Amino acid sequence: MTNHEQTNPENKNLVEGRTGLWEVVIGLEVHAQVSSQSKLFSGSSPSFGAGPNEHVSLVDAAMPGMLPVINQFCVEQAVKTGLGLNAEVNLFSVFDRKNYFYADLPQGYQISQYKQPIIGEGVITIDLKDGTSREIGIERLHLEQDAGKSMHDQHPSKSYIDLNRSGVALMEIVSKPDMRSAEEAAAYVTKLRSILRFLGTCDGNMEEGSMRADVNVSVRRPGDEFGTRTETKNLNSIRFISQAINAEVARQIEIIEDGGVIDQETRLFDTSTGLTRSMRSKEDAHDYRYFPDPDLLPLVFEQSWVDGIKANLPELPDALKARLMDQYGLSPYDATVIAEDLETAAFYEKVAAGRDAKLASNWMTVELFGALNKLGKTLAESPVSPEQLGALVGLISDGTISGRIAKDVFAEMIETSGDPDAIIEEKGLKQVSDTGAIEAMIDDVLANNQDKVDEYRGGKDKLFGFFVGQVMKASKGQANPGVVNQMLKSKLDG
């Protein structure tokens, strides 16, 4: 079994197997790199793209006698993130040693947090494609240092170690098992990334490894206890997260329906085959022999310090979405699309300033985004500025050009980055609203199609569209459609 159709209108997320319906249970552990100038316990740079082992201090390499020193800014970033997730900030938290042995972990342990994390329970509201919203619980957020990287493709018989990432500050954000489909998991990661970017606490660049997810998946019969879960590690794109979940759901259902049992284990997602494969049996917490790090004191905050951070939080995606709906009258869907990141929202507000807000939204989310997608460009690389797109929207609204002509003008703007006024002037594309000129065109069309005029007046109302089309053709698309419709109706019905 490789494909399971979602059926059951009572619960769109139930998956049909050979022997009945199954419910999918998903929880995510997202590792988000803290945006900072230095690592969690050393002064080394955490920046991406350096040569192997260029950003490694004696602390990062675990040289004897080297002691960690907490980076206060990273702590502030974690608290800010917790507040942005509507989560409880713990005024007392402890760093622990998580012991395991791996070539790219020079200390032989990872400094993390276990029983007493910096951030407790919170909640994220996700927006789904059908227009509904759901709340997904946050279990915790804890700070920890990243490990280095083993490189197995540099030598035919040896593995190399790059410690540039060793000690980089990570926030591990653990969700509750509240998601029930790959779509919900994708929406959760999308929303979480937006919140982190709005806060400035993580850049969310998954392709650079600064945000990645471990996906916990299990299946059960509706209403049963949770099934045995597997954890698929280190997924670095939203597309791969969705694919890995669907592949793992199909695999687990097939095993159970064939009479087998699911092993609790860690798995990897193979992007070339679209399948998951076993990595190792899943460790329990006691396998890591957690204990408080003796080199680090507990973190103790004053509530007033937390309140100061809270007072300076920026406008976050949910608040921005609500404002866009209230201020500009946008639909929930349009507001969700525009509120996904700060650059999109800022661009839109420039386009919509003093203009038809809905028209501005349509031209940005449909025409501009469509054109950028074809060009493979981001909004920041747009050949059309927000001021230029706003000017085009204004010209449509005031009747200078029609919507159809606007598409031709826009295509020229994308190609040349030209201003719409200049393009319209150069190509003579101004909309004809002169009633005398339009009346002459209408008279010609009616005179040349007297048989169809008689049919229309005999009850064939659908021919009205034919007459509109002929007049627009005669005007080369430049006649004002509103004026054409009004005058045609008057002459045909008169």
C-alpha cells in the first residue's frame, strides 16, 4: 500500500486503509537557530557559509579546562520567542548535560535543558486551506547547543568533522501531538517560521539548516489510545515534512494491517525515493543520563525583565492578519497570505495606500506573485516596485485603463520595470470613455449585425455579450466596459 485516500466527511483527516479508517497523530520538534552574533557558550561566529572549522573556539572544540559562558542575548531571544508563542516563561530554568558519544560531539555530551526548560506551555493558531483555523499546543521550548557535522563524502575511506556548528544556539520547540495531517503539520511549520521571523529570533532559512524539524508520527483507530510512534529526523523543508509524514503513515498502516507491529525508532527520509528508512532504535531519556551541568548556574529571571521584553514585542502574524481584515476589508484568506511575512505585508501596504484595497490584494497575490513565480524571483527581487503596482491599481480604479489593458501594461512593467503611466502614454492604451466615440462604435456594430439585433429583441438575451465583445474589439479593448454596457443596453432595449 502506497497511497491512502482521505475520505469520511465527518473527519477529513481520517485515512482509509484496507481494513477501515485510521487517525494520524503528529507532533513536531523544531530546531530553530537563534539569530545572534555569537554562539550559546562561546564568542565564535555562528554565521553560515564559512570554510570547514573556521568558526571554532577552544570551548567549541572542548579543549581541556575550557568553560562555557552563557550568552545573555540568546537567552533574551528565547524569552522573546516564548512570549510570541503565548507561552509560559519560567523564571527559573536549568542547563543539563545530555550524554551520548558521536564523532561530531567533541565534549561527549550536549548542553541542553530537560526537566526545567526556559519556556513552558504555549499555543499557535494555524490557518488551513479551507479557511478554518486550529490551535496547536506547544509543550516546551528549551535552549541547547548544536553539534558539529560529520562529512562522509570528502574521502573514499575517511570521515571528516566540521565543528563550525558546534555550540551554535538552538531553540528546540516541541509541539503537543495535536496535528492530524501533513497539511496541518505544514501549516504549523509555516506559521511558526513566520512568528520567528517577525520576532527576529530566527531567520527561518531551512535550506541553510537554521530551522529543521524532527517529525513524530503514529496511527491509531479513531478513539483508541495513541499508537507507537516513530521519529523522522532532520527535515529541512516544508515539502519534505509533508512527504515524510505521508510516507510514514502509509508504511505504518500497511505494517499493522499485515499483522505486524511498529517499532519505536528513529528514521531518516530519503528524498530520492520519497520513503523513510530505519536509522536506530529510539532512545529514551534515561539512555542519555541527564544531569545538571556543573559548569553553569541555573537561569533566574525577574518578572520585570520579562515584562520589559514583552512590552517591546513587534506586531505578530495573528495581530497583523486581524488588522489587515479590519483596516483594508480583506478576506481571511487574503489577509493570511499577506501576513505570512513582514516583507509581503510592507509591500502590500504601500500598494494599497489610498487605493482599492481588495483590487490591490488581487493584483499582488495573483498577478505579481504569479509573474515572480514564473521568473523564479522573490518579492525582494521584483522588477515592479510597490509604488508602480499601486499606480497601476489606481489607473484601473479611476477608469484610465480597463482590467484587460492593465494585464498588457503589467506584462510590460515586469519586462522593463517601467512606470505604468509612461507605458500607457507610449503605447496609446488609455481607456476610451468619450461617450460620443463609443456611441459611434456601437451604432456601427448594430448596423452591421441587424439580424442579431432582431434576435436579441426577440428574446435572445444572451446575445448581449456578443455585442459587448464586438464593440470592445472595434475599440481594440480600449473602450470603457461600464460605459459600453450602459449605452448598449439603452440602445438595444430602447
